Amino acid sequence: MAGIQVAVLCLLLAAQLQLAAPRALRLQVRDHGRIVGGSEASVEDFPWTLALLYAGVQSCGASIIGSQWALTAAHCFVFFPQVEVYSVRAGSSSRGSGGTVLYLAELYEHELHDDTSGDYDITVIRTADPFPLGTNVAVANLPEDGYDPPAGLAVTVTGWGDTETGDTPDTLRKVDISVMDRSACDGISPIGREVTPRMLCAGEAGKSVCYGDSGSPLVSGSTQVGIASWGSNDCEAAGAVYVNVGNLRSWITSISGV
């Protein structure tokens, strides 16, 4: 990931297999992603977790924040911004099957999103139909406006990425990590990408996200404090950078009413 976005982490594949070539400061595009140092998880324990699909193929992660609203990373739509080709799968721990698939009706990318710096890397999604809320499909709580997670806070991120061995799992995975002080995450990007107040850092060497986990939720209990965004080029070498949801809460509310 080297100052390069977990984006791509996103798969947005051109031929439904591979994506366009990566830009500088963006995670190298791969056809899958990984949770490094994690373990299998059940969507019943993380029922807000969504798979974002491009033309029916899983590309990024996302999270439920309302009956028809979800959050993900803005860079997941950089190559293909047409809403009609996207959908989300809710209520399934399995990659590519189960649960309920809902098409998207609207995408609201933050107007200040900068794909080069990675700042304001957030998009609010509205689905065409309501989520079938229940045991495996539920809304994540959001922090208060302005909440800034303190260093040391215990958090968990979920996703369907490769394991550290490079195998692509069929089942949702999670890794328990801690928030880092921003001064400690400057070293995540060897090219010196700035870590702004709209970002927070979490994880450590051997415990992080990687290619394919873009847009995945970072939670403290049932409260979503982050969205997987970018990190260093070597996923196993350090933690990663997430969108700071509390910092952007008022913007999320202005779009969704949540």
C-alpha cells in the first residue's frame, strides 16, 4: 500500500477480472484483497458489513448506516462512477453468495475528495430498496460529530481479502487492532502522504488491511469509527489509514439524515 490506496483494494475490473493500471500514491490494483493476521468471522457478529459489487463481482467493502444508506470509500468508484453497475450484498459471510443483493440508486461522493492525497475518501450510498434488517443485517451506530478516536482504542475491521499467505478466502474475516497516534502513522507512507484530521490510523505489522479491503468498516463495538482507505505498499509491514467517520459525521448526516 505505500501512500497508495487500499483502493484498490478495490477490484473495479475492466473486464470483470482486472482493473486499470494504478496511479502513483494508490495501492497497486489487485484482483482481490486481504485481512492480514486475522481470523474467520460471522456476519451475524458484524451485521452491518456489506460487500460492494461492480457488475456482480465483489470489489470493495461497505457498511449499513440506515434503512437505505451505507458508507464506503470514495476511491472505490474512481474508475467507474456509474451507479447503475453497482450493488451491495448484505447478510452473508460468504464471498459471492447468500444474503440479499440490493442495487444502488445514488452515490454521494464527498465534494472535497482528492484521489491523489486520499483526503475526504468517503461516499454515502443510497440503495434502491430498504435493507432486510434482522439477525444478519443491521445498522452500525455512528459516533458523535467531531469524535476523534483516541490512541489505544480497541477496534476491529472486517473484510474478504486474501490472508497473509495470499489465499483468497470464501468467508468474511476480521482482525482486532488498536488506533494509533497520528504521529505514529506518518511512517505508513514512505512517500510522505499527509495524514489529515479526516483520517485515523490503526493496526500494526502483521495486523492490517490490504488490497480489496477498501471501504470496509472499522468499528469500536457496534460503532463505526473508520472506513478502510490507504496504507503502505507492504500490507504486512504496518497498520493502515482509515477515514475518520466522526470528523465527517455532519456531512454524512446532511446527505442521509442519519
